[in-house]
Amino acid sequence: MKICHVITGLTFGGAQTLLLDLSRGAKELGHDVHVIGLYPGPLRKRFEDHGIPVDELDLKGLVDLKTLARLVGRLKKLKPDIVHTHLGKADTYGRVAAAIAGCRNICTTCHNIEDWKANPVLRIVDNQTARLAKRIISVSENVTRSLDPRVLPKVRTIYNGIDVTQFRPRPRAPKDRLVLAVIGRLEEQKGHTYLLQALEILIKRESPAPGAFEVWFIGTGSLEGQLREEAAKRSLSSLVHFKGVRSDVHELLGSEIDVLVLPSLWEGLPIVLLEGMAAEVPVIATAVGGVPEVITHDVDGLLVPPKDPERLAAAVRALLADENKRRALGQKARRTIEDRFSIQNTTRAYLDVYASILGGRGASASAVAR
């Protein structure tokens, strides 16, 4: 098959990581994969390093007919069997451009419960263009339940997967300070402010001592200044370290990070959750989106309610104080990912969807399973 993915931008993010792994997997199975980003981004080189050609456009604002025309022209030239769109703007532009270009076999992945759909105009546009898609893939049952009931007959839930071989936990040398980390954009969705509140609760009470751990915020975003100010206001500046975007997250998870915290307010099915679990890092996460579909509380991770700093503080305290619990949760988490969330399983499921769109043309079930 000739597959063309259209994504909003090739920045660092879960959807982009999944797309890279899916593209690599499909290419290894003999399919022709091309990627188009509506915005340029630093991940382009990673795709090209794996032999996956990338086009980047330069979308301006919400309505950009020039970029739409460029996308139509590119799709007419590529003549893909499948056009697969990812993330809000790419869903709209990609589906419309594909239809204009005569590419009728359109697929969309819903990676999250999108807050922008609260805008009635944007929601109507999305629902109308979704009618152009023959299949819609949802990354969790929770995301599926959030979709417009009219598109549900087209929906198939396929859980995200990762390349587990990239996350081989290494022996962790004893150290004086444990590292807790939040990996994600510094935006409202990720709930950093509630972790800061939990840390203040933790420090003001008897344990653990302030010098026993430190917290890394890995990522950038519009709230960085506000979060720095809040950390200072809560007397946490010496405890919380803003690390920016890191290209070595795999290595950090395998050697430096002792506890991964996801205090999100909403999610689809976060890739970083799967990555942390694969690296045997114990995880504390809010029970939102598809997270409870991955983690069984107190078996392979800890779940807490969103916006609840007291419960979050208690979970952090429990893991900081118990090395055996950290180790047990991490080991069970690794097995969960190996059994249920490998990129090989996810890739095969995606290729099955493409084959169903094409009516069996381009990929047989046996070819997909290889």
C-alpha cells in the first residue's frame, strides 16, 4: 500500500512518536509511507533517518486556502491508497484536501479528548469533515465514548503501542536523591499545578525530608513562566527543576528517573505512560482518559483522582518511602506493556484497518500478520 499520513506538526509529542513508530513498522513490512506536516518541526529528521520522506507546509491561522491548495496538489502527485490524518487541524485540512484530490480512502486517528471541541463552530466543522473518513481509530475506549454518536459505526479502538526494545531498564545505582519526573507539555492539560500543590503538602509535613528527592519538569509550553512563579511562591524552587525539551528521554527513563508522575486533567492514552512502564519506572497517574485501561491500581502503577493534591501527595510519599514497592510496580508494569501495548500489535491492527478500507486490496490478512 501507499500510505500518506497528514499530521498537524512534527513537534515532540505522543501522537508524533506513535506516527514515527507506525511508519517504521509499515515500511519494514514493505509498504510505501509518506508524511506531511502542516507545520515544520524538529522530528522531521528522525523520520528521514528511517527512510520516510517528509513534506512540511506552513499553515497560517485557522483558515489558510493557500496551504490547503498545496496539500491538495501534493496528494494529487502522491496518489496514495490511504490518507491518514492525525490531530485537529490536520484532520480538517487532510480530509478536505484528500477528498478534493480524489483520495477517497481516508482514515483518522483520535488521539485525545480534544478540549477545542468545546467550541461549537470547530466541533461542527470536525463532525462534518469526519463524514469524509471511512474509518476512525480511537486510542482508548474512553476516547471512543467521547466521540459524536453519528461516527461510532466507523470507529475502531486500537490502543497505542511502543517499541518495547527501546526501553531496556538498566541497574539503578544507589543515590542520595530520588528523581520524580513529569514529562509533557507545560500546558493546563498536564496538571503540573496540582503536583506543585501536592509537593507543598508533602514538604510541610513530616516526611520525606526535602533533600530526599527532586522533581524534574521535562518539556516546554505556554505555562512555564506561571509554573516557575508558582514553584517559587510555594517555596519549591530548590526542589523543582525545569529541564526543557530533552532528546534523551529514553535514557533518562532507563537510568535517572525513579518515579514518573502524570497529574493530567484529561488524556487519550499517553505514550509517555507506556514508555515509563516499559522502562520499569513506577508510575503515579491520574485516572483520566485511557489511563485506567492500562494501569491496574496498586498492581502495575498507582492511580489517583485528577485535581486532588492530597491524594497525589499521599501516593508520592508512599513510593518515595518504599523501594520494594517501587521495584515491584515497575517490574509488573514492564510485563503489562510487553503483553498488551507493543508497537508490533498496534501496527498490525492499523494495517488491518487499511485493508478493510481498501476491501482487501493492497494487504491481505496474512501479509499484515507477518
